[in-house]
Amino acid sequence: MTQYPGLLLTVIAFLLVIGPLIFLHELGHYLVGRWFGVRADVFSIGFGREIFGITDRRGTRWKFGWLPLGGYVRFAGDMNPASQPSAEWLALPPDERNQTFQSKSVWQRAAIVAAGPVANFLVALVILGGFAVVHGEPRTPAVVDQVVAQSAADRAGLRSGDRILSANGRTVDTFGDLARYVVSRPDEQVALDVARGGATLNVPLEIGVRIERDRFGNEYRLGVLGVRSAQPVIVPVGLIEAPVVAFRQTGAILQMMVDGLGQIITGRRPVSEMGGPLRIAQISGEQMAGGLTAFVGFIAIISINLGFINLLPVPMLDGGHLFFYALEAIRRRPVEARVQEWAYRSGLLVLLSLMLLVTFNDLSSFGLWRGLAGLIG
């Protein structure tokens, strides 16, 4: 029977996921900016008209906007999209000018911009490290114990005792590594390097497909190999090792995100799989209904996702700013303001188009278009 977490729980869960992550992302920008002596005029959670706010003794306006889908820190002197010196900036008194974003060196500006995504990754590291200490880390060797009859592995000739070393050249150490690689590649061709009887074999196969439906009615098309491990190996993790484990797991999640983006760009996965805020809200409610551990784990994944997306070299995102700062460092002078302005306008158009696309996908996944078609028909 399909279950639904309810609208109120979904809204609360979404705000509990997005709100703190946006705050911590912007707090990263703010704190590093303060460290370098940059004054912040506005710290906003959400966009649009202010619904509540206070001004601190430093003159920073801390406020909430009515649209909770992002946030920003506006630093002193940030008068144009390219954050470059202007006539208005040059007219400021020297002491005020020294507190502006433009007055800082390229590496300081880059550090301020990078601090937001870094804060998101730190959130995930803390959560995943805590999970590792509490639950341990799965380290089951990638050794085949059983091969499922008529599965992809069976058709390719894999046997009990085979140790899988790599998949399409990517190293496989544990069953978790293998599962992460396979699950997002249904129907894809893959070549496995397999250790058998002292020899290394190259085994080509086509990954199988398994359709799963969760208790909320969501359907997933997953890749499946058809091999089983022996008894799972869970290794205790201490406080000293926890950051290393968390860093490794964060890297694995990032790799899956990069793979997924590459699959969409190359057409191996449909664009319809891209989700937006509505989909995040839906999953937030479902994960909260699944318990605290599932919900906190989901926060870690979304935090990594926010950090990853913001580092993409798209103008208007942090990665776009970092790209221009890299060019500035190489050229020893900033990219012309007019070029940056056009780039940021183009980036805004791309982001708005992407937002429309993912919103369309979200509504489609909720069955809105099928419902409208039924009403019209």
C-alpha cells in the first residue's frame, strides 16, 4: 500500500533540510569575509521581500526572504555582478574602501567565494564521520560468494570465489564500491577485471536492470549484477579515523554525482531524472517519515549536492566566480567587466532555464500532466 508523509510534514522537513544548509553555506562566505576584513551589508536566507530581519551592531542586516530557495551575503562594495571596481567604489573614503570585497587580493576573494561550498562539504563530513563512529564502516571484500542464476553475472561467467578488482578501469575494493558503480548503470556495458586462481581476467558484461518501488510509490530503475557476498564485514571506526572515513565516503558520493551528470550530458540517462526543489521537498518528507538516521543521512547528501552544484563553472554560481578569479590570476589582470557582465547574464538565463526544466520534471513525477490530460480528455 502506497503511503504519503503528508503536506505539513513535507514542508517542515524541506525547511529543516534547506534552511540550515543555506545558512551554513552563506555563513562560510560571511565568516571568511569577516576574517579578511570585509564588511557585510546583508545576510539573507531566502529571496524576495523581507518578512523578518534585524540589524547587528556591525551594520549587517540579517533577514529572511519569502522564497526559501537560496540565500546570499552582500558584501560592502558589491555594486555590480562582476564585483569589480567602479567609479562609485573609487569615490569611497579609503577606510571604507578597504572594507569592501573589491579591495581584497584575488586569492582572498577566491577564498571567500569557495568558503560556501566548503562549508557544505564540512557539514557532510561531520554527519558521515558521526555515522561511521556510531555504526562502523562496511568493508566487505569484493569477493563473489554466490552468483544469481540467469543474472548478468551468470551470463558473463562469473564464479564463486572471483574477486572483482575494477569496473571499466575504476578500482573496486569493497562490495560497496561495486554496488555504487553498478546501481546507476542499468543496461550499460562494463568490463570487469577479475582475479581468479592466480590470474586476472577481463570479463565484459551488460549490467542488468531491477525495478524497485518504495512504500511511497516512487519507482526506481537500478542496475544489478547478480552477485552476493559472504557475511558482511563491518569495521568499528574510532574518532581519529572518522574524518578519513567521512572524507572517503564524501568522495564516493561526489563521484556518483559527477557520473550522473556525465550520463545526462551524454544521453545515457534521461533529462527527466533531474529533480528540483519540489522533488527535494518530497524526498525530505519521506526521509523524515523513515526516521532520524535516514533524515540526517539525506541532509548529508543534499549538503554535498549543494557544494558540488555551486562549484560548477557556471556564471552566477560560486564556481563561475572562481573560474574568473583563476583567469585573473593567470592573466595578472581581471577579465573585462563587460565580458563578465554578459557571462553572468548568460549564466542567469541558463539557471532560470534549468529551474523551469527541473520544476517541469518535478510536476511530471507527481503526475500533474497525466492528471491534466485526463481532465482535458
